[in-house]
Amino acid sequence: MSFSFQIEGAAGAARAGVFSTPHGNVETPAFMPVGTLATVKALDPDDLVQMGASMILGNAYHLHLRPGDEVVREMGGLHQFMRWNGPILTDSGGFQVFSLAQLRTVDEQGVEFQSHLDGSRRFFTPEIVMQIERNLGADVIMQFDHVIPGQSSEFAARDASERSIRWLARCLTELRRLEASQPLEDTPRERFQGDSPRNHQALFPIVQGGIHAHLRRAAADSIRAMYDWPGFGIGGLSVGEEKDAMFEMLEVVDEALPKTHPRYLMGVGFPEDLIEAIRRGVDLFDCVAPTRMGRNGAAFTRDGRLNIKRTEFRTDPKPLDPDCDCSACARFSRAYIRHLFVSDEILGLRLLSLHNVHFLLSLGRAARQAIMNGDLDSWSRDWLARYRTASPLTV
Amino acid sequence: MSFSFQIEGAAGAARAGVFSTPHGNVETPAFMPVGTLATVKALDPDDLVQMGASMILGNAYHLHLRPGDEVVREMGGLHQFMRWNGPILTDSGGFQVFSLAQLRTVDEQGVEFQSHLDGSRRFFTPEIVMQIERNLGADVIMQFDHVIPGQSSEFAARDASERSIRWLARCLTELRRLEASQPLEDTPRERFQGDSPRNHQALFPIVQGGIHAHLRRAAADSIRAMYDWPGFGIGGLSVGEEKDAMFEMLEVVDEALPKTHPRYLMGVGFPEDLIEAIRRGVDLFDCVAPTRMGRNGAAFTRDGRLNIKRTEFRTDPKPLDPDCDCSACARFSRAYIRHLFVSDEILGLRLLSLHNVHFLLSLGRAARQAIMNGDLDSWSRDWLARYRTASPLTV
């Protein structure tokens, strides 16, 4: 078996686990840095190794458009192409088709849309998306799903959820066909005799259902009845709904999904959301916020967020976060990083991105330690209280 | 003595030397990466350490405007501010005042100009520039000089050269005053009792004289008569004149300067120029070309220059330069780096900048080895022949 999940400790719904993949283990809870276009923006793969990242993301929609999933396959797959030797998960492009692309037409077969880059007409079906994710060759691949806005009506949410489940069945069938017909390592670069341990990709279904508890439960039940999945995605949250609604849905899904398998909350995120979701049984997270915010000059700190461009940091000798051990905080002052931002220097983008990603990775590790220590409640209460008490230096 | 220069080998006019500074030794010939605004653009100081950079540059004009040399001093000086623990040289801003700034008025006292950033009125004199370079605290500081276009008339060249020499005397007087009154380490961060080995900065004069051999000789003679300088800058070359004129001037200056001291050819440059200048007795070089070209997608290779954005590299599995051992070439394909550039990803800027700087550092080391081996002639002939024979993959 190429994939497995061991639970080493628990605290209420929260779990400390180890998700094993053909490219190594992921200790959970874990934040997964997002490498949309086969690079975590502004960072080097060596930076990610140094800060202890384990699994990272790529995106099927973006990589299909640039450089093309066929190109990535020809170059030996995503691991080889971007030189990331750890686990990779690819998002299916469902979210991007419904948010970035233009002029969509959805029917039972799939989605016709125009590329956000050049307006070219494209067609995604569950089968085509599996072929793209096969070409990319990630360890974990997400199903193609029908994504809707966070506050959609129950009718729209039910329709999209049920279609996503029908599409899931087609994804599974197509993946089995591909695993039989297109060995994963059968690239110009490396050939295996017959099947290899790497041939199998873990397909994660995505539980949809908007903010409607009974739809979430129904989705989880249908998905579980279909197959023994290696893990579960939780989609359609953090897309505009109230925070309380998201937390309520997580509690519903925690009950509806098997305790024995990893759960991945897609597109989340921010430190406070990570902690609340971990407390509700989520194991894996991803979000573009740490790198996007970093490029805009915003840094996470244990005392809240900080905007490095502010004048008060002009001669501040302190690191971004005095309690952080990332390679930016270990070396540079706020004054220097502010200077880099004010002067539009590229190193500034890298240092803040690095710090923010490191911050979320560390948060996952600290939460795991708290679960193992049996003090998750007090740890998370203290952490959130400090984070929410903005000091005069933060914004 | 804080500064010294030992010559360990020679081949014709070329020398293999060791320039000792309070922050370590520089094996020459050496290319010095340019960190205009206290950062070598797109690179991390750790990248520079890894590729074996020894001395790097900062720029007095730029750092005076942003973040302000007083801020750098308050933060502990340039070494501490940018976390570069090796030797640093600061350019005086002469070149920038005469190229970037607007509405200049030059008289014997100094230059009045408008900042290229905000149009604010500024006044640089030899004394003010020494105060700026004192605040920055580099190991080697360049005199403030009057820079003129490369093909100026003999009258203009003589006038500027003679003014630069009068300004040099004022720089020396001011530096002595500052060394007595403003101890270098006397910052809020670190205090020394009395004088420290770091208190002394090496002031380099700049030999001017345009493309007029007798003016270059006269300048060298006057400068040598003034003081026992720790090294010499050669300015006003590679600024629009013919290549042959530059090489002729280098031969004139080689004869006119003491063989015992390091010579720094300011603003040069490109691989072929480095080799020709090393053969004419130059020890130190700097140029923004490797990082600027890198940000534009151009890479040095041993087979000439290459533009990574070209379609032919779309699925090219080779590194930028198969004979290069930089951390970009050791890991990434041309196909991947092309993808980063086509997708406007920041990592692409870093990888090409890193490769190009590494390329010039390696070139200096290879030339040094050839001098030590006694085969500089054949090495440079072969190197230049290969570099100039552009393959179909290069531009």
C-alpha cells in the first residue's frame, strides 16, 4: 500500500497523525505551501526543505495552461520538473475554472470555459482532469468538482454537490484506466519494468454541500459508500460564508467522515482558522495567503499581523517576530526588510514569503505537539488570545 | 596595517593576488557582485557565500537617498544592516550623480543635483561623500570624482581629471578627520574603547583621463605623488568609448601605477572584458550586468549568451550551462527556468541572477588558476574562442 494514515495522538476531535506517501511522510496537522505554477512564489525548493515543509501543492488548471501538463510529463513529471522530492498534491482546477476562467458553461459532461490567460476555449471533464493530473504525476490528486459561491441557495448547493459526486465516480474510473495504461514513471527520463510503487496516485474526493449540514452529511455518506478513499477533501468553505458557518460545517463533516483517514480543508489559511479547524478534526491545509501577503509587505507574527512598510519600522532593529526561528528572523531587522520593500528589492518579497510560510508550518508543528502533550485546549486558547491582542506595532 | 596586497603569481601584466581587508581576504582577479541598495538584486547573502563571493559593492548615492546613510549607521553600518560579514566596497556616487541625477551644477566646491527619486535638491562635495561613506562603514571607499562621457574632448577630460585629483586631496583630509572624530564602530549597537582595527577605511583614488594616454599618465603620477594609497580605481572606461581604446588605456595605466597595489576597473563587466583586462593587470571588477541581464532572461554560458525565454528551450532538459556548478545549473532544466520566466515567477529572476553572478566569480577563479599555472595565454585564447563561437542555441 503506497498510502497510509497513522494516528499517534488525539485531543477531542483533533488528531496528530502521519500520512505516508511514496515521496515521504507528512506529520499532521500540516500546512501545505502552494506552488500554483510549479514554484512556491518567491521561494526556492531549498527554502522549503530548510523550513521543514513536507507536502506542497501544484495546480492542474494553471499547469495545464502553462507550461502544459504534457510538457511537465515530458520533463519527468512535476517532482522532477520543479525539483521537489517530497510529497505533492495537485488541486483539480475546479476552483480555478469557477473563479478565474471566463464564460463558463456547465453541463453533466463537464465545463467549457475560456482561459484567463489568452481567452482560448477549453473543456474540462472529470476524465480530462484525471489525464492532466496523471501527466503531472503528484502523489495526491483531487477530484474534479463543481464549485459554487459560499452563500449559494440550498438548491444550487445540492445540485453542485450531487454532480460533484457523479463526477467523482467518473474520476475514479478514469484514474484506474490510466494506472493500467499509462505507467506513472513511463517518461523519457526514467522507465520501470511493469508496475512500480509510484504508479498509484491517491485520489481524494471533495465533500461539498455549501453551508447546509444535511447536504454535507449526504455528500459524505455517498462518497464513503463509493470506495475506500485514502483521504478526504473538504471543499466550498472559506469562500465568502460566515466563520461560524464554516466551523459548524467542519463539526458536521468531522462526524460524517471516518476518523481513520486524513482530512484536507481546501484553501484555508489564516492562523486563527488553522487552529479552529485543527480543533475540529482537520489534518491538512493550504492557502496562498502567506506568500501573497508576503509580497504585499504583510507578515504574520505571534502578536498579530504587521505591515513592514510602515514608517515606525524605519530603524527598528528587531526581527519580524522575535519568537520566530525562520532564516529571515534569524538574520534581518525590520529596518532592513522595510528598506527592501520601500526600494522594491526582490529579496524583500522572498524574506516575507519565507517568514509567513515558515510561520504556518511552525503553527502546524506546535499544534501537533500540543495534541501529543494533551494540552491543546490551553495552548490554543493562549495562542489565539495573544494573536488577537494587537500591539501598537501591528496592524 | 588593516589592508595589504600580496602577489602570489604573475603572467605578463596579469597577477594572482590576495587583497587583505578587516573583513577577510579577496583572492584576485575577482569579480565583485553589486549590491547597489544594500542587496545584490534578487539574491540572498547566503547565495553569495555559497557561490564564493568575497567582496561586494554598495553605492553611496543610492544608500544616501534610501534608506539614508544615517539610518544605515544607526543600524550598525552596512555590514550589520545587510548581514554581509565579508569585505564591502562603496562607490562614491560620482558615476550616479553624473548619470542618474538631474539638473547638475558642477563647480570647484562640488555638485548640486536633483535626486532621481523625488527631485529633491542635494549637494555632494568630497567632504560630504566621505561623511556618507563613513556612515556606511565599508572596508574600501572610493573617492568622489568628476565623471564625464567616454568620448569627451581632451579639454573636458583634462578639466575633470584635474578636478578629481583636487577632490581626492580633500577626500583624504576629510577621511583623516573622520577617522579621528567618528570611530567606525561607535554606533548604538557596538562600542569600542578607543581605536579599533576596523576604524581605518581604505580610500581608493580613481585614475581618470578619458581616452587620452598622456592625461591618464599625468593623473596616475599626481595621484601617486599625493599619498601611499592602498589601491587604485580606474574610472571613466566602458562608458561609450571603443573597446580598443579601453584596452589601450588599461595598458597605459598598468605601466603608470605601482605593480604592488590592487587595481579596480570600475563598472566592467562582461566575460570577454574581464579576461582582456586581467591580461592587462587589473585585479578587481564590478558590474550590474549579471543581475540586470538575469532579470531580463539572459544567461552567460561558456558557449555565449542565451535568452531563456526562447521557444526552443520549452522542453530542454539541459541546465543553463552544462559546465556550470552553480545551484541553478545543479538542479534545474532550461525548460523549468523558461517556464518560470514565461509565467513571471520570482524564482526565475533569482536563478538567472545567481547563475550569472556565479559565472563571473568562477571566471575570476579560473583566470587566477591559469595565472598560477603559467598558462594564462592558452587558457584565455581557448576560453574566448569558445565563448565567441555562438551555437545555434545561443543569441
